[in-house]
Amino acid sequence: MSLASTITHPPEPEIHASHDVHEHPFYQKHHFETAEQQREAASFGMWLFLLTEIMFFGGLFFAYLLYRNWYYDAFVSASNSINMVMGLVNTIVLIGSSFTMAMAVWSAEVRNKKLLQIFLLATVVLGFAFLGIKSGEYYDKFAEHHVPGASFDIHDFVHPQPGTDEKALSVDMANKTQIFFSLYFAMTGVHALHMIIGIAILIGLLWYSRSGIYTEGYVQPIENFGLYWHFVDIVWIFLFPLLYLINRH
Amino acid sequence: MSDQVKTNNNLKPVDADQGNLDMHDAPNVMNPEHVAHHIVSPTVYLMIFGVLMVGTALTAGMAYVPLGAFNAPVAIAIACTKAVFVVLFFMHVKYSSKLVKLTVSAGFFTFLVLCMMSLLDYVSRAWGRW
């Protein structure tokens, strides 16, 4: 039938069998032809959201790149003043939580509710551990007056502790460490915000997993949340060397 | 769809690409967006976790080796490698459809383009006065 005749003589609407007859999984929405199409659409949509996140964090990374080149000495001194061991432990904790999240997705795929709940809970615990260590770091920065603003003190950078081979900065350059700390708090803060949101969603998933919906074929919510969690992990994989390890030797 | 109850024991039938046949929608197999659903095994996840741990140790270790101007590129290279492993395996992109693969690569590529264009601007403003 040509296009023109389709318009002038629309075909009779097809009468579909009722949904009681037509078999499809319980989680399939009516506007999808197949569960597979629904799954593909959900992954695609999640990735589009993550692309906006790349652009969001990307702006901060770009600002970091520029200022690091302009005020390299300030960035080195400021970077050396943050606790590298805490950062390293946090990296291990976060990659560990990514692993438990990946295992949670696997548990949902093989329909094991008990394992799914264990791995989701492990991810929550590791997420809190990360935030706890992060708060410790923030506490140190506040105690040392390294938080940009009115109470910021350049003393540590103009007169480094004797005995360390830290370079003494000029007053002008020492003030530029505030730019590093602004970026440090902005990037790790926004990253931590993502984790707080993530943990809230995780607790929600844990709650709803009791009904067993995620372990009867409806893997998509778990899988999409996994994508989000792994993305947050990737951001940290870049933040750790860029913020903590500029010039440690 | 069969009425058989699916448990982790009978999710076995797989196609040549280890795609799980229970997850196939028979009417959709000829669809261009069709991709065999692949369940990544815990062994693979554990291996990737190991790779990421080695990468983390390597980043931390290399930071204490004086390489001059090369410290930063080495750190970035290790971070990118780790990120690629996370994207491909933890985020299943290796086993995803072409649409998802294209979406992911287009996103990172666009980010690089934006960085390049912004850098060109900053570098060229004070041309010769660096």
C-alpha cells in the first residue's frame, strides 16, 4: 500500500488479543514491544544521563587542568598537605564497593535474593565507610585552616614545617593554594553528594528487594543503579591521582 | 516464554557468545537492536577488581618515583586504563549493543573535543607570553 493511500484509507485498527492472553513478563511496560527492547531503552537512557554527568564533572576537571598549569607550585604544596593514606584507603574502599555492586547485579541476574541483599548491604556499608573517611579528611582541613575563605591561613605554605622538603611559597603563590582547595572541596564535595544520593537509592533498592521483584527477571533497576555507582567510582579513580598525588616525591 | 520457574540452576542455555537464551525474546532476535543478554560471571568481576587494585597500587607507587614532567601523564594513563576496565566490564559495555557502545564513546569523545576547544582558547589568548 502506498503512503498516500495509507493516509486516505487508513488500515483497520488491528485487534490485539487481550493482555491476559498475550504473554509478557510482569515488569514489561505496555509501550515496549518486548522486554529486551525495554531493557535496551533503559540502558540507553541511563547512559545518556551519565553523559550529562561526564560534562558536569568535566567542567571541574577542566578548571583543575588550567589552574594546575598556572599555579603549579601552589597546587603541589596544597596537594601534599592532604592526607594521601586516607585517599588511598578511600580508593580501595570505593573500588571494593563497585565490586560488591557488580556482584549485586550478578545476584539479581541469577535470581538469588539473599545474595542480592547481602551485596547491596555491603555496598551501603562501604559507601558509608568512604564518607566517614572523607569527613575525617575534611575535619583535618578545617582544623588546619585550609578551607578557602575568611579563616584561611597561608602560614603552613609560607613557612613549611622544618625538616620536610616542602618548598616555601611566596605570600602571593601561597594564597593561590585557596584555588586548589576550592577545587578540592568542590570536586570531592560533589562526588560525595553523588555518593549520598547513591546510598539513599541503595537503601530504597534494598527495601524493595524484599518483595523479590528484582530477582524474578526485573534486573533493570539494579543494573541501572550499578551504572550510576560505577560512574561515581570512575570519577574518584581520576580524582585520587589528580588531587592527592600531584608531586609526592 | 515457558511456564518453567527460572532459578539460577536452569539459566544455563547459552548461545555461541555466552548470551543467555532464557533472556531472549524469540520475536526480537532478528531486531537490529537485539543483543544477546550476557551475565558477567563473578570470576570476571573478581579479576577486574584485582586489576583495579593493582592499578591503584601502581598509581600510588609511581607518584613517589621522580619522573619529572612524566609523572602526570603516567598517572592519567593509569587512571584511564582503570576507567576503561570499569566501563567495559563492571558497566557491561563490552557485552552491550552497538547503540550503547556508540553512545558511550560519543560522550567521552565530545568531552575531549570540548576540552581541546577550550584549551585552544586559553593557550592562544596570551600567545607567546607564557
